[in-house]
Amino acid sequence: MATTNTDDSKKLDKSGARTLSPEHLRVGMYVDLNCGWFRHPFPRRSFKLSSESQIATIKGLGLTTVLIYPRESDPDPETDETAGEPVPTSTDMGEPATHPAPDETATGTHPAHTDEELPTHGDYHQAVELASETYRQMLGTTGEMMDALTSGSEEGMRSAETMIGGISTLLTNTQAAGTVASAFDPEDIEDATVLHSLNVATLSMMVAQQFGIDQHTLQMIGLAGLLLDIGERRIPRHILETRARRSEPEHVKYQLHPYLGVEMLRGFPGIPEEVLDVIRSHHERLDGSGYPEKLKGDQISFPARIVSAVDHYDTLVNSLYAEEALSPAEALATMYKHQKQLFSTEVVVAMIQTLGVYPPGTVVSLSDGSFGLVLNINFKNRMKPLVLIYHLRPGQDSHIVDLLQDPVLTILRAVSREELPRPIVEYFRLKRWTGYFIQSTMRTA
């Protein structure tokens, strides 16, 4: 796990910035790699060096020089000064520098939207309706876009870029957060891969925002998430539909779909190589157990780590086999506790920051004995979301409660699907677990 600067809470003093060859780096220097996100595996390009392994990784990037900030660096124990050539303090050379916000956590992620006004109950109902309709429209567009790309039409790529631009604008300009966007039953969607693509694109961009990634890179991550499985369209359908019963040759053929996707997309002029890198690597794992190239550790770019973790999360939550699907909370817990060797800890923590301890779609047990379905995320207090209450006792109506406004009612724990009485499963329409939301308001919806 790459560590971040423990002094990041203060504003970076860029005066006196200098260039230095990677060969002369030492632990304690505050560096700016001065290259794009896809060139390096770190959560940020600017951070204080805390280990020799970080220095070794930087040396392997092929950079001629890096920027160092002497005033942010620890003093050199031998000379009490930091060598290097002074450079202008402007950061307009390529990718904008990204530095932690004052309220950042030690993981390097941003607790977003801490001051926005939360939606009222009435606004919530209307926002869900509007956001769900918007999501449905995007799903329809996604299917048409995938068909166009498969046929080699450039209109498909223009449609994909337009869709990602729209999602980026929605996520960037929001004034409040937490409105559920998938309030409809995902089983209504004929092509589950279309829903998966849109979910991965949206959530990948939301998670990437936690790291202060610039808008250009954010949209490339979204585009890669949207197109990551397009290579499956060249895999015979019987192989796609028989995951558990594939023969070894069929399994090997399926594992070629990242390559097939890259091959398909190279036919479109101007598609960024960074997007192709993520698509090629989205099934790679940190321990080298992934495919198709068995990459490990720092060989996997940071954007690819984001998309691969989100892709896996969506697979756990919206499994093709309903009996195997995990709740959002269970999926995050599984990745954080039991799959640390596979996915970047920084990314999983950022996913938890984004979706909350009790992600939308999680059923919780409440202190009054009732069950509730989490509807949103309250970034002011993550333990106090809006919940749809279901009472087992006759004569009590189901209703929405804002736990932030209720001084008594609290969440005790998340409840697994197996624990739920059948009436609750049917009432909450838990044929499959959902847990996605788009940060939106009445205005942006």
C-alpha cells in the first residue's frame, strides 16, 4: 500500500521547487512526479517519500527528473539541505498537481460533500423518480452505443464520449449527494452487461474523485469503465453463459476478452492509449493471479486499479446468479477483509468513503426492532442515512425516516439476505441487491 504524506493537511508550499534525478531521491523528500496518472501506480503524483520501495518504483518509471519541494521535505540528516536545480513554481506542465484537501483522511481520500444540504423526504421521492428515468435513458443509449461500436461505427465512440461527459458534469456540479439512481429492479434490464458497464463507469468516476484526479483523466477512467467488457462481444455466447461449467479451452478463450476489446477499439482514431491500458488490465490482480498478462503490484496503473476493484464489486453485488449476490456492505467487507492481496487498499477505502458504511441498498436492523432499507448516503453523518422502514407489526405503515433528524432511532447492524423474513424480501424487491446512486439533486436531475 502506497502511503501518503502525513503533513498533507497543510497547504503545499511550492516556492523553491527544484528538479532532481530519481537516482538522488531519499526518504523524506516531498516529490511531484510531473507525469500523467497512467504513468505511475501511486494514488497521487505529489507526496512525501516514506520508503525505499517507493523510490525504487519511481526509478523504474523512466523519468529523467522529478520535482521536489524542499520546504515540505524532511531535512537531509547529512547536509541539512536538498539538492537540485530550481524550477518555476507553475504546475501547468501536463497534468495539474493534485494535493490533499484540509479535511482529508490519512488514507488520502476526500470525505466529500460535508456541507451540502441533504434532500428532504419530498425531494427524495421526486429525485429518485427523475434520477431513475435519467439512468434508464442512459441504459438505452448504452445498448445502442455498444452495438454501434461492435459494428465499427464512429458514432458509437462519439456517443460513449458524450455519455461520459454527461456523467462527469453530473458528478462535478452536484450540490447534494446520496440520491439513489437504481431504484428500479435491475432484472428489468434484458442485457445485464449494459447495466454493468454503466455502473462501473459511474462508480469508477466517483471513486476517482476521492483522489482529486483531474477532469481529463476522470473522463478517461469513465470511458474505460464503460467499454471494459466490449471484447466479450467476440466471445461465443455459450462460453459467456456457462461460467461455472467452462472447459479449460473455453476458459482460456474467455480470458482473451481484454485483448479482444483493445483490438476492437484500436480501430477508432484518437482513442487514448490510457483507456486501452485500463481495458487490457482490468482483470489483473496485485498478487499476479489475474489475467491476461499476470501483472502484479506496480505493474498495474493506478487508474486500472480503480476500475478493476469497481468491476469486481459490481460483479459481487449484481451477480448473474442471484443466489450468489452479496449485499453492498457484504461486498465491501469481503474486499476489504479477505481480498487485500488482490485489490489496492487505497481504492477499497475510497469505495467505502464513496458508498458509505451502509451503502444504498443495504438492509439494516434498527434499534426499535424494525428493518430499514438504506436509501442514500448522509455525508454529514454516515451512520444517519435516509431509510425506508418496514414494520413487521400489523397496523404500522412503512415510511421514510431521516435518521439524522431522529434522536432515538439508530442502526444496529447490516442484515444479510438469508436473515430476512420473506415479506421483507418481497417488500424491498430484493430479487437482486442493488446499491448504486448518482450524486444528484433536483436541479441536476
